[in-house]
Amino acid sequence: MSPIPRRSLLKAAAVAGAAAQFSWALGAKDAEAAPRGAAADADPVTLDWLEDGGLGAAPGSTLGVPWPMGAYREDQTFALTDADGKDVPVQSWPIAYWPDGSLKWTAHAVSSGTGKLTLAAGAPAAPAEKVTVDKRGGTVDVSTGVITAKIGKSGSTIVKSVTRGSTEIARNGRLVLIRQPEIEDEDQGSVRTERFDGVVDGVTVEQSGPVRAVVRIDGKHRRGSRSWLPFSLRLYFYAGADSFRMVHTITYDGKQEPGKASGDFIRGLGVRFTVPMRDESYDRHIRIGGEGSGLLREAVKGITGLRRDPGAAVQAAQYAGRKLPDPATWDQRVTTRLQYIPEWGDYTLSQLSADGFTLRKRTKKGHGWIAAGGGRRASGFGYVGGVSGGLSFGLRDFWEKHPAQLDVREAHTDEAEVTLWLWSPEAQPMDLRFYHDGMGQDTYPEQLEGLNITYEDYEPGFGTPYGIARTSELMFWANESTPSPEKLAEQVAAVRVLPQLAAPPRQLIKAKVLGPGLYSEPDRSTPAKARIEDHLDFLFTYYKDQVEQRRWYGFWDYGDIMHTYDAVRHQWRYDIGGYAWDNSELSPDIWLWMAYLRSGRADIFRFAESMTRHTGEVDVYHLGQWAGLGTRHGVQHYADSAKQQRIANTTYRRYYYFLTADERVGDLMHANVDSDETFLALDPLRKIRTEPYTPDRHALSIGFGTDWSGLVSAWLTEWERKGPKWEKAKARVLSTMETIAAQPNGFVQGSGLYDLDTGRFAVASAPAVSVSHLSAVFGLNELCAELIHLVDMPKFNEAYFDYCRYFNATKAEQAARYGSHFGTLLLFQGHSRLDAYAAVQTGDAALAKRAWTKFYGSDGYTESSPWKTEPLSGPATLVAGSEAAWVATNDTALYGLAAIENLALLGDKMP
């Protein structure tokens, strides 16, 4: 292919002949705002639940719905109806805007519904029982119309009380932390612990109804004069609900040093409530979730299985959780001996691994524990109370994020105590110390030698957990009496899988959001398309199965996947430097979310959801000198010394946020708005620079690929959301686009000197060629597709199309265009999606052909790849299962994205 001067590309695409010849190309009009209120763009949207069962026992559900540019004004209201046309109360608010001010994404909260719902412009129906919030007193009082929660504004009591009607169901909700100041590596020594309590620093009402209320509580855990381990809680309340949801985030700010036994080791981390116990002990009930919907169903004082029978009706009533008849009506051989039946006040379910839980009970403190059963994977659900009311509680991803635990204490007294342990105090202390002693890698040359053997980029002091975070989700129900088994099963289901409403793929595609034109619904209409769809299904299923087979679970690990496989050991390289945890390398997050956007599949959504929760919290620093940066792939999620913007990339969070309006993920995205400041704190190229460089706020070296794609994603998101810094963010988007386009070689220039105060790159005086195979594989193509759709800046478009055109070109073509070729490159299959995008945008048939040529016949996976697994069993492997030794996560992410985007862009141009 002969090189085409970049300035001629847009002109060529615009001429009438080209438009006619390439009628499949996206027209220039795509980037213009449609007229407001265009009828074709404002059709009602049918919403459906990801899984069967609708809302179930959950308090409510919130989703995001996208709209085409210009469809609705920002003050548009929305109405919701069910399949019978009946009004469903809904609360709506904007979460993103198009540049013309029209609505891009709206969030919608519901507190009822089972089947499909229809969303359309109109006046919303009000709920029969509205959520109300009263901030006037010493507490923030939230009422759903069924329950009322009093939230403390200060002190160590987070939730003062939860009442239902006039009955207090729970009180004294608080956070507990157990610190172990020293860890013993041998079998001698004594264990000492300290208890810290969560103390409130501030309370913010973020929403106040009528359907949904959100209260945020921030603080730290305190003991004496020391405060540490910051927390951020959000409590969610929905109209008419008897329950509420808690989203709990901690950020680790303790000290643990490799080689030292002393430090801030977390021994237990939990949420605790007191539950008033008003009923007779035989009318008090304990329910502990086991496997699936299984339950331990017992009374504090059991009257079943005794030597004397109180009567079948009495026994059946107790097992069902109903109030028992007056004991005077029982067999008196039981009634007169009730005082001799033990009362079981304490219960503990402990899940220390993904493969086993144990359950035990005792009568009271100071007396021995009795085994009460066990199994593999507990639901994380429990209930304590009686016939006059009680508290149900649950911890989501209970066994997946082991070690976890549920405690019930003193249920035989007037006040039971419930603790949901996010980190079980029966587990080993949370040991986050770096995993090796440095092995003599004290200088940059030595560290680069280490990189060349284990692929780990080590640097002393960089493998620190200081500033990483983790978010957990909990649910609580204030029941008017002990729930029936059927109701309990619904509550268990809501804990395990939070019901989620969703807009269909066709609405996402129509609205041109999250990568306009880059994904389309699955299509098996031809053998070639069907084969690619089969391959995509194979890859997702394989990783889903590997999570289970390899036990990629645990409090800090769940949600991530491994980077590279060791075919000799039949094991992923979990212990080898940069080949271990993936930490978003080459964007598997985007692959998964694109796979969901096009399919609407619940299993893909849940997989991507857990990855987003992980990568946005654990792989990124939120406090300290590297706040705003993420950590490259490694044996521990924070181990590698490459702390870079590409891992903290807001692009990876956008999908989940806009689909769910999740406030915590919104926090993470907003926190990145000023992450350009991180380039002052740390030079990502410090070990390989050949010229002297000192970070200067007016001349920061920032790459146009992995660096800028992360920065511009945060700015774009803040602009779209109209966040507190949206005007600055908008200016940064436009100024960096403009000054990248103004470089002598555009994106091929590679990097520029960025001024933190002006938000502009200095335009280089001389052209340079600096292209990396990594530049475009951390979301650059997906972000540029959005920017080009949003912003009318032809020179930027031209610069990006040029980059797309020449990455996969021959060295001779590169040299003819830029004066020198790009050097030795990799990842051509993944970059075929850039060919496809530029081909459609410019109407270049030859480029379209090359896209498929590179997809099918360059690197990565091919049609001749095995596309199957082989069985594994002992003694070759620890756990029987399967392997696909030819699969690598880099290749998977790039194949997945190239397949999805090429099919959407050039599905009708396949060879």
C-alpha cells in the first residue's frame, strides 16, 4: 500500500465518490449533535433484570441508561411502567451530559419490580411510601416508610438504631478493627491484639428520596490517641423497603516492612450491631446460611429432639420460626423441665478459605464450643431475633473474599451481638509485607537485570501496600418477625447476587456510548462470524473456569486474573515476578466490559464487576506519595515498582459506573482528575532514560499513549459528569488534544513536555518517531473513538487516524511517511482494531482489508490455535481440571477487543 499524506485523509473521505463507494463508512455528521427531542432517538427503553427473579428481597436497584446525543434536555423527567402498563415509582437523575448539554446517561432507582420495565419520557410516579431524610437533630434520620435508621454524626456509633414501626430491631451499629502489632513466623511467642473502633469524622447526605436515599459516612478507626485505617461507608435506602445496603471501603495506611515482625497487622475487620432480644428463649431464632440456600435453623432454647415431646405442632412451629403456644398447653413433662434445657447464645461460622467453612456454637462465654456442621461455601447470611422481630444480615462475596466470618453472641440475653467479619479474626493476620528481600537489586542496572529474568521491576521501598483500598458490600433487613424459610431464601439470594436492572445492548449501541461504533450484538450469520463468536465464548468460559480451578479468591485477590501460564508446571506463574497477577495489563477489563455491552450476558457482567471492584481499589494507590497511580502486574498487587497512570486508568471504571451509577466507583474516577500531578512525584521512565531529566511542573514528560489515555479518560469523565472540576477537565481534554495534534508527527511523536498550569503540551520543534506496542493497548482506541465522536477537531482526528494507519504498516511505508520506521513492534493482532477504526472513519478499503489480514495472520491467536482445553489431574497438578497452555492473558485481551471491534466495524467486509 502506498503511503497517503495525512492531510489528504479527511478530504478523501469527504468527497461524494468516496461516500458512495464506501457507504459503510461512518459519516462526518456522526459527530454533530442531533436536534433536541428527535423522536427517533427518544424511543422508550425496555429494561430487564440481569438474572431471573427481579428485585426479590433486595431494597432496590439502580441502573444507568444512555441516550443519543440531543435526544433529551437536561431537565427531562422519566416515567417507568411494568409489563401491564402500571406505573412503577422511579427516581431519576443525570450522570453524564453530551457536549451540547443534552443527557448522555441518566440513573434510575426503583424499589419494586419483577419483570421487564419500560422507561420513557414522562412524569414519574411517586412511591406510596417515600424515603425521607431528616438532618435537623443530632442524627441523620432516614425513613423508608417501613423502617427508620438513625445515623450518628459523630462518635463511634455509625447507626444509632434501626426501628420498624415502634419496635427497635437493631442498635449501636459500629465498625471494629483488631490490630496485631507483631506477627510470629515461628511456633513460639505470644499473640497480643488491640481493638480499634470506627469513629465518624463526617456525614454527607448524597440523595434524599423520594425513591432512594444515600448517606455517606467517613472516618478512621481509633484507639486512644491513634487514628488509622480510613473508612468510607455508604448506606442505601429505598422507598418501602425493610432493608438497607452498606458499601464499606477501607484504605490501608498502616506500616508493614519486609523482614520485620512488628507492624500494623489486621487481625480482624468487621461491622457489628446489637440486636434487642425480647422474646422467650424458645421463641428466639438463629439462622445461619450454609451452601446455596441452605440454613441452620435453630432456636436459642430448642424444644425439638427432647426425651419428652412437647407436641408435634409445637415442634413444627419452632422449626418454622412461629410463636409457640403457651407452655401451659404443652406436655407438662416438658413444661416443668424447661429450665434444664440449655440456651445456646453464641454461634460462629468461619470461612477461612474458598473450600471450607465450619460452624460451631456454645451456651455462653467461658464454656466449650460444640461443632454444629460445616461445608464448602457459605452464603454469608445470618439472622438473629425472635417472633417479635429480628435482624437479617449478609456479606456479599463471602467465601470468594475469604477469610470471612459471622458471629452471633449472647442471644440468650437481652442484647445479642452480631458481627460480620470482612477479615476473620480466626485467620492468620493480614500480612502485606513485600515478599522478598531485594536479592541485591540496589541499583537501576541491577533492577533491570532482575527484570530480564523474572519480569519484575523491583525497587527498594516500592512494594508497599500503603494507600491501597478494598470495598465490601453488606445487606441488613429489619424483620417484623422471624422470616419464613421462603423469605429467608430470598434474602440469601439478594446477598449472593445483588439484583441489577439493565438497559439492552441495542440501546447502548444506538446511543453511541462507551466506544461508539466499536461493538455490535453477537452475529453468527456466517461461518466466519460464528467461529469468532465461538472463540470469544471459549476464552471467557476458560477464564471463568480458571478462577475456580486455580482458586483466584481472597480478600485482596478476588476479581483479578493471572498474566501468563507455565506449561511445564501446568500452573499459572503466580510466583514469578511480572507474570503473576495481571493488574489490568493490556486491558482485560475493557475486553470483558465490551463483551457485556454487546451481549447483555449476566455472567460476563458479574465477572467484569468483580474485576472493576478489584482493579480500581487494590491495584491503585488512594493515599500517600503515589495516590492516583496504579501498580504493574506482579506477585503481589502492589509489589512492582512501576507505579503508572496506565493501571489507574479511569477507562476501566467508566463502564461499571455508567451502567450502575455506583457512587464508590464515581469517587475513584473523580480522584483521578488531578493525577497529572503524579508525574511530578514519580518519573515512569526513570530507569531507562538516557538523557538527564528532572520533573518540572512546566515541562513534564508525558507519553501520548499509556500516560495520556489514562489522564484524558479522567478528564473526559469529569467533564461528562459535570463534576466539581469539570470546567478544568474539559479544558484539559481540549488543550491536550489540540497540542498532540500540533506535534510535528502527531501521536507518532510519542511524548511531549506538559505544563501542569496550562494543561498544554509544548509543540516540539523537530519531528521524532517514538512508537511503542503498548501505547494504544490501555484504552487509547476506545477513548479516541469517544473523543472523536464528541469533539469537532479535524486535526486531532487526522493525527490519530495516521497513527492507526501506520502502526501495522510495513517499515518501508512507515519510513516513507515519517522519515524512519517504527522499529521492532509487537501486538499486531490487537492493533488490527485500529486499522478497522481508521478504515471506517476514512473510507479506506485497503485499510479495511489489512485489518482482517492482521487479525487472522499476524501474532496472537489464529484460526489454527487449538481452541480447546486439555484435561489435568494428579500428580501433574494440585487440583484436577483443565488447561489451555497456549492461552495468555495479553493475547486474550487483545484478541477479544480486536474481534469485538472488527466485527462491529467491518463485519460485512470479512474475507
